[in-house]
Amino acid sequence: MQEKIIEIEKLSFYYEESRVLNQISASFSRNSIAAVIGASGSGKSTLLTTINRLCDEVAGTRVTGRVKIMLDRQKIDIYQPGISLPWLRRKVGMVFQIPNPLPMSIYKNLTLPLKMAGIKNRGLQHDRVERVLKDTFLWAEVKDRLREDARTLSGGQQQRLCIARALILEPEVLLLDEPTSSLDECAVAEIENLLLSLKESCTLLMVSHDLAQVERVADTVVEIADGALVGSKDKV
Amino acid sequence: MTRFYNFMLYLFSGLCGLLLVGSAFTLVGFLLWQGASIMGLKLIFGTLDMSEIIDVIFWQRIVIDGLWPAMVGTFFLVFMALSTALPLGLGAGIYLAEYAGGRTKTFFSIVFDLLAGVPSIVIGLFGFSLTLYLHRYFPGLRPCLLISGLALALLILPYLVRTTQTALEELPDSLRLTAAALGAEKSAVIISVLLPQALPGIFSGIVLAIGRAAEDTAVIMLTGVVASAGIPRSLFDNYEALPFYIYYTASQFSDQYELQQGFGAALVLLVICILLFTGAGLIRKKATLRLLYQHRHP
């Protein structure tokens, strides 16, 4: 039985007066890939944003319930007062549905999170950049074009860059919101292989519409309908 | 019918564009026609020879004749106004775009719009009144470069605030969300992500502000410019400036040569503005490259 790294207890999420998530309880094991499935508008992406509290960035939102995550070897209720959101989001990385490299060079996309986390040593920055680009199988493709605008990369490369950017701060949890939905088959295969290799180092929670993909990569599947949990199963 | 409207709109907008470009070319052409023949070192430095001119440029010699003191005065004015207004304008623009909300934002926006609509002569009058008021406590203080620079800063401040605010507000929210998801503090999002992306818009405001500060006559007439003050030695001296020189020459000329000097001064002002715009553009390009694309290998 693997250790549970994320425990969600009776989580409800409100946008102004409407309830988007309704009393969700679920838990996810360390070093696994958990897939969240459900129809469009069922609240899958919202569930992800409650786990790094990115939902706080939207005005008019409110959360009840608890989300406990094992971070720095301590189980922390991320909704308790005094939690530093930048710290939380460095520990719980996120990759969005549409690749969203920042409009700057490939290298700066990767060093920006490091600078913002206070890691200013250029040697250390460069080592981390090289490592995450190798981890995401991008190094060979971009090592000679690190000064180029990240938006000149192909869709698959951009998404791998975004994953690399999320990984550069060595998060303990990585949230992925339909990371392959805007990519072609070849790029999807690249990303899936990457995800399988990543679960050695962190826990992945992925929203997906593609049931075949879920079958290929996920260890746990959680189904949401109309904001409520309707099923959860471990594949093994 | 729709095709007819499409064509008419195309025709109307094209003609408007053409008219404006034509007006700009006519204006510059007229200035060149009237002023080009007088352009030369004599217009700028009077009757000085080359070695004396070099001394003047390197502050070793005082010059009264020619446009040089007015050129230096104009440069000082633009520099003072911009260096005072830029941090304030950037700060207020950031506040309005990224922090203020609801009634505060509406109130601030109304105030800045009002300030933008204040005629420059009123700002000049305010500067003059301020000098009179301060004169009670600092008897040595009179209309001078410092007062003019501060009054011009007040004049250009709304441009800088509004262009900074607009440049930031036009950036997609996805940038803010992406940066937040990377663990950025709000201040880091603004400094490291939003401001570098907003640079083109902010620099448009700076260019507008430079133009406004360089050309305004009403403000400086009431706050310290005089016809033949020479180069100011301190912020508390009177000074000369090109727009005032042009105004003074055009209204007081006694012969055709003096009027031509006015046109020459207008051409020089135009060239100075173009140089300042180009400089601002180069700084923007360099800053964008440095902030967003270049890095040093360890």
C-alpha cells in the first residue's frame, strides 16, 4: 500500500453563488499517475486548480473542505491560514491544456521560475535547465536555440517545454490539465512516455478526456459528474 | 449593398490615412523649404570657429549667440520632466492596472483624465503661482529650470500613467495565471513577466511624453524661460528653449533672416525629437532583447 500524498476531504468549490464542486473526497498515492475523467464542464479542471489554489486568482470563488498534501515530509492542509501560495505552487506544479510558453526565450522560460524562487546562481540555473530539458527529451532539439522565442517551437515541443518549466522547481506533485488535447498523435506519444518516466520522481494528477490514454498511463482513475465524485478505482 | 458599404469604408479610411500622411509630409516639406537653407553651424553656434565650438560643446566656453543654449535648455527640460514623471507615471499606471479596483480605480482614472485635459497654460500658471508661494519661504527662488521641469513633468504625467496602464491591461490574463502557477509573487509577476511584455506600449507613452515636453511653450513661458539666458549653470537659473525661441522669433522678427532662423530652429527641434524617439526606440529594443531573450552562460 503506497503512501497517500494528496487527501481531499469534502471539498466544495463555489463560483459566486453556483457550486462547481460538491463534497469531493479522494486520495492519491505517491509516485503514481491519477487520471480525472468526466464530461466537459463537470469540474475536472476546477478540481486541479483547488490543489495548487490557483482558483484563488479568480475573484468571486470560495472553497470549503480540506485538501491535505504531503509536502516537505509534512502533511499540510493547504487551505489553512498562513499558507504561502508561491511556496505551495512551487511544490505543486501545473501544466495547462494549451501549451503556454511565456513570450520570451526558451532559456528564460525555464530560468524565470528559478529566479522567482530566489535561485540566482547562474551555474545552478544552467545545470537545472539542462537536466529538465534532458528529462523531457528536449535537450537535443533545443540546445542550440536556447535564445530563440519559445513560441517558435512546435506544439509538442512547447508542451514539453511547459512540463520542463513546471519540473524545474522539483515539485512533489504535478497537475496536468489535458496536456495532450491540442497535440497531434506523435506529440501525444512523446508526452505520454514523458509522463510515465516522470512518476518516478513525483506524483501526477491529470485531467483527460481520452479514455484510451487513461488506460495507457493512469494508475488510478477518478470520475466526476456535475461536480461530484461518481467513481474511483485503482487500475491494478 | 454590403459590398458598397465595404468599399466606401475602405475608401474613406484610406483617404483619411492619406490625408494625414500628406499633411505630415507637407509640414516637414514646408519646414525644409523655409529652414534648410539656413541650417549650419552658424545657426547653432553663431560666429564661433571650430575650436571655439569644441570648447562650447565641452562646457569650456560660454556661448550666447545661436541656437546652442536653446538646444541644451530643451534637452535639460526633457530630461528633467521625464526623469521626474517616469517613475511616478509607471508606478501609478501599475497601480491602476494591477492593484486598484472598483471605485478607487474609477476615481483615479477620472483624476488622470482631468489632468490630461488641463491646458498647458494652466499648468504654467500653477508653476508660476507655486514659485510665488515658495518665494515667501525661499527668497532666492524665482522661475527657473527646476520649476519648468516639474511643471512639464505634471503635463506629461497623464500620458505615462495611461499608456502604462493600457499596456499592462492589454496583456492576456493567461500570462498572470501562468506566472502565478509557477509560484511567482504578485510583484515578481509584474516586474519579471508583465512589464517586459508591456515595454512597447510603455515606450509609446515615453515617446509621446518626450514630444510633449520638448514642444510645449505655454508652460515654460510662465516658469523660467527667457530669450537670451545662455546655458543654465544650475537648476535654479533661467534658460533658453527651442519652442520659446521659435515663438519669440516668429512674433518679434525684424527681417526675413530672423524669421528664417525661426524655421531653422523648428527644424532643429524636429531633428532633436526624432533623435530622442530613435534613442527611446533603441533602448526599448535593447531592453526587450536583454529582458526576454539574452542570457549569459555561466
